[in-house]
Amino acid sequence: MAARILIVEDSTLVTDAFTVLFRQAGYDVEIAASVAEAIELGSAGTVDIMLLDLSLPDGSGLEVLETLRARGRAPHATLAMTGHDDSKTRQACLDAGCADVLVKPLPIGELLRQIERRLA
Amino acid sequence: MSMSDQPEPAAQKKRLKALETQAKEAQRAIAELNSRDALKTQFLSNISHDLRTPLAAIITHAEILREGMLGELNAKQRDSVSGIVNGGQQLLDMIDEILTYVRGESDQITLSPMEFSITELVDQVRMLNQPLAAKKKLTIERLDGDELPSVHADRDKLKHVLGNLIGNAIKFTSDGGRIWISLSRRGKNAEELVVEVGDTGRGISRNNFELIFREFAQVDASPSRPHHGTGLGLAIARKFVELHGGSIWVESELGKGSRFFFTLPLNTPRD
């Protein structure tokens, strides 16, 4: 069965691009545009990798991970996505349990490698 | 008190009152300007941030095409799509430069110091710039520095400064030229590290030595200028160096190349 990626991101421009990319690479893709949607989809416990934008319309992306972890439904790996790399944000993401912090836009080769590595 | 002195206290009082009013007005004007400046900075920050998202999507779509994930491209198509990726990347770098500058302006930048080897960092930045230099048949060499102690500084920020200086050297040096990085110590107890980035490029006239470190300033700011950019690179470099307690300056002569220097206090751990 194909691995499932949950993209948590409120810009459809970005989710459209990622959907094409991940489907072509053979993954199942689900999309959530808010903290609430992400918690709902993630709570099913079927997500392998979560790509998590940090600033969502109804809160911080990290709230999604915190809630899913509290419910014992955290994905296999969560990769945080941010527009700007700074050490404070990075540390907050790692403390919250993210496997890594990616600075958008990551070259697609690098992005796919990151995901493969987390699934291995 | 003579009769002629009579009106004076009243006139003085009036004059004082006028000055007080003027001072108040000046204060109001300054406060108004400051708040407008803050608004402008906020606008610059928001707009830069908002520009990133669609641009990131454009680059990702173009990469998907370029990598042939939606079907193989022929060589011409691939070149064209590569042009979208490269142009997008360049635009993104400029937006990031504006964002970095804005964050510096609103004092949002803090240092995260760590111990590291400055020579290794110089070599890393040199390698990163090698492909760009090779295109112009430029050599980039590090002349010395093997014996230097490790530094305690914000590695990312210094990488940014070195990248900016070397990037400028590549941009303003014509084909076949030389770029070098020299590392030395100075001061009574050799307590200061001096980094030099030199080139055999077009040089800068003395009149512009100060100007180039000012934000938004470019020696040639005309729309037809041959070298484009935000004009923020050196202003950011100066900010980062000064945050470390160092200084940055240039020595140059038109037509004879430029030598950029910055200093960094050694053995003084900072928070």
C-alpha cells in the first residue's frame, strides 16, 4: 500500500503543487487547510508523514502535532515547513516532536529524499 | 526697574510659549514619522512574506516539469523550464534579503553563537560559490588562516556575510579575475580576527565607501544599471558584523579592485 502524506497548509497554490509532486512519486495525498481539519484527518491514525505549515488560519501548526501526540495518533514522522529559518523556530519545532524543519521552497529532489528517508 | 524694561518679561514669556509650542509640534512630527516608518517596515515584511508563497508554488511546479515527472521534455523545453526555476530562485533570494533586512530593522535578529572553525566556514562558502566563479573563469582562493583558533559567533550570520562579500566580488569582477580571502589577527593581544575578501574587479571610488553600506544604496541606482539587486546586501552584512561587536569597511581604487574587511572579537563569548 502506498504511504500516506498529509499536507497541512492553507495555500492552495502550495498544496496543488505538492499534490502533483507526491502523487507522481506514488504517494497517497491528503490535504488539511487548518488546525481543525488537520486534527480531524490525523486522528484517523492512517497518516505516515505529515508536512506541517507553521502558520495556519486558526492557529499554529504545532498545535496539530501536540493534539495528535496527546491522542496517541501522531504520524510516523512530521516535517515542519516554514518560510524563514531561524534557530528559535527550529528549536520549537524539534521540541514539539517534529523530525526536521524544512525551509520552503525546498528543491523537490531534496523534499522527496527527506520523505523517503523518514519512511525507511 | 526702569520703564523700558517693563515689556521684557511679558515678551520673554510669549517667546518661551512659542518655543514650547514649536517643540511640542516637532515631537508630534517625529512620533508621526516614526509610526509611519514602522508601518512601512511592517508593509515590507508582509508583502515579502506574501510574495514567497506563490513564488514557491511556481518553482515547485517548474521543478516537477524539469525533472520529467509529468513526461520527458526535450532539451529545449528543459532549458526553458530551467530558466523558470533559476529566475524564480533569484527572485526568492531577493525577497529573502528584504525579509532579513526588515527583521534587522525591527530588532528581531538575535545571535545564536557557537564554537566553529572560521577557516572551515570560509572554505565552505568558497566551494558553494565555485560554480558561479567558474562560469566567469574567476579563481577564489583562501590565502592563510590554518593556524587560527576557533571562533565563538553566529555561524549562519557569518556565512551570510561571507556569502555576500564573495558574491559581490564575483558579480563585479570581470572574466579571468582573482578573488581571495585572507584571515589574520590584530590588536595588542591578537584579540581581533580580520577577514579580508579581495578582488581584482572594477573597484569603488572613495566617495562611495560609506554609501555602499547604507540600505537601499547602490553606486549605480539607475534603472539601466548593469548589476541588479536589492541594494541591501552590504547593509545586512554590516548589521550582522556589528551585532558581533565587529566592524566592516572597504579599501578600493577604481579600476584596481576592492578589498572588503570585517573584524570579529576573538575569545569573547557573547550571548
